[in-house]
Amino acid sequence: MSQSVAPMLAGGRSPLAPASFPDVAPVPGVELTGAAIGLKKGSGAKDLMLVSLAPGTVIAGTLTRSRCPSAPVDWCRRQLPGGRARAIVVNSANANAFTGNAGDRVVDNTVDAAAALFGCPRTEIFVASTGVIGEPVAPRHIGDSLAGLVGRLRPDAWADAAAAIMTTDTFPKAASRQLEIAGRTVTISGIAKGSGMIAPDMATMLAFVFTDAAITAPALQTMAARATDRTFNCITVDSDTSTSDTILLAATGAAGNTPIADHRAKPAAPFAKALEALMTDLAQQVVRDGEGAQKFVTIEVTGAASSRAARRIGLAVANSPLVKTAIAGEDANWGRIVMAVGKAGERADRDRLSIAMGGVTITRDGQLEPAYDETPVAAHLRGREIHIAIDVGVGRGRATVWTCDLTHGYISINADYRS
């Protein structure tokens, strides 16, 4: 999200949050920290993350397609083709978006300071920001704060780093996976932030993923884009796409495996699988922290003309305020699902449409099941984990998307966050 300045303003920790911060494996070649530099005014909360990457680290990423991108997004878009990174600087509480030349100066000063500290070219410094749109930050405030963070860099400071990038998030988000590539243990660990202003259009929030695998920048970029498309591009909280959406994936090469130079090479397959699993974990955590969310919703679409068509249908259902409020109200109003399928703009056969909730078939082949009993569906809707299955009857395309319900808590947070 790029429009909020403080942790969740109504109700504390999400009821869908994990019980505790996960165990995150250190990634050789990566050190990080989080600190408070006063951007979250009056709170003393952490608001600046610094990540140090070993020399030679390659980087890939995906960025928002918003036509009103932040200054940090513009900077990263220009540097990503270079494929090298030495440090990442991320602030919360201020999006540095819609700030004109002043925003560019903040980025320039931050990059200059980081490049001097790490003794690297400016092109190897990456930045991201999240918070209030349209409010300039002092040009040197972030850059001048970096020197004090260098001595605090550690390989295990994942919780501090994850906390530093939060806005309306109610819990820090992290995940970790390990795998074997040709006898070498490879680690992938990452953090994310997101709670509102979440909709699929490339990345839908901020996420920073790190691995010690040796991978060339072109292969890493292909795998990053594919994993993003299957994970972060399949979530939605409120259908709004941020000005600041950024996913960066950095590979230090410290695992010592033979470098993966082609995403189609045999060693790339297990890495891509583990990467997608980690990014699915992070993406689902974002949905579980959706502003005001009380229920986590999985929507499986089958029988579509293509996988892309299936995702569009799933997102039409997931983004429907009528569907989301029915789920919040625990109302088994399956007619709203029919409506959302119909408005998606993708092929669907009305007379073959089948819908199930909680494993209970409601309609089959365009007709209400003769023996349909709403009682078990109503019981399912009283839970935290909601499952909807839809078959549109025109092909073999399938997709899964994840969303949350829409409650009054969402309104409260977004009506009051600046006051």
C-alpha cells in the first residue's frame, strides 16, 4: 500500500495472521537491518530498511505498471537492465510519489549516500518507498540516516527489516525455503509488506527476495517474472494498484553451484518451484493482512478458455464488492458469483456453469442442484478460510486467486489513516 502511515488503525493484529514470525534462514552474502529515522512521526516505529549485498550480486525485478509511478520505481526501472546490486534502501511512511523534482532529489541523494558507503557505482543501488502519496520528504533525510545503519547490519535481522517496511500492515511478513542444486544447499528467503491498495498489476506491494544461488541476471529475471505472475499477480484486497509496487529478487551466488544461465536448464526447475512456493507464501500473507479482513478466500476457476481467462474470471469474483461483503456477512449468496463471472468479459457457458462453496456443489450445468442444502455452506462461511470453486464450462484453463472479505474495518482504516 502507498497511502498509509501507521500500523492498522482499527483492531490490532489481523485474525488471519500467523501465530509468530517465521524462522528465516540467513542468506550468505546478505545482511540487513531496520531502524526508526522519524518518518513515522511520533511513533518511534521502524521506518527504514537497509540491505547490504555481496559484490557481484545479480538482481531482477518487476515494477508497477501504474501511469503515476513513484520516483523510486522510475529509478529501479532504469537500473534493472544492468542486473547488478550492492544495496537496497527502503523507507515506509512516505511513498515519494507525485512529488515531482523533489522526489527525484530524494532518490539521487539516497543513492549517492549509499553508493559512497558501499563503494559501488550508483547503478548498483536500488530504492523503494511506501506510505503517503504527494508529501515531499526532506531531500537528505534518508541518505543522511544510512551511515548510522551500516554498523547494525546482520544476516539474521529479518524481523527488524520486515517491520521497517510496514504501513497499515498488522504483522511483518517473511518466508524461507531451502533446496538442493547439484549437491549444493541453496537458500531463498524474503520479506514483503502489503495490507491495502492491493491488486494484481505486476507486483501489488513491496517484496524483497534473496538467494545465494548462482544465477545469471537474464535467467533470474525470467524466473522472477514468471513467479510474480503466478503469485503476487493472483492476489487482490481492494482492486487498487499502488504507485510503488516493487518486487526485487537478488542472487548472491554464494552457494557455489554451477551458475544457472538458462531458465529452461534442468537445475532451474527446482529453484523455480521453491521460488514460486516462497512467493505464494508471501502473497497469501499479504491477503491475510488485508485491511479489515476477517476471512481468507481461495477462488479456484476451471473450465475456462485459457489460464489467463480463468484468472480474469477469478479476479472479477475476488474484486466484487457484492461478493466480498456477502462473505463478510456470512451470506451464501451464490447469485453474486454468477454476476461476477458474467461481468468478467471472458467466455463462459451460462448453461454449463457450476459453483461450489466449501466443497458443497450449489449449481451444476447452469442449474441449482436439486438437493442443495444451504446449511453446510452457511457453516463454512462462518469460518476463517473460505473456498469457492467455479467451472465455466468452455475449455481447460484453470487458475487460483486469493482475496479477503470486505468489512467495515476497511472503511475505518482508509477513512481515518491520515487523521
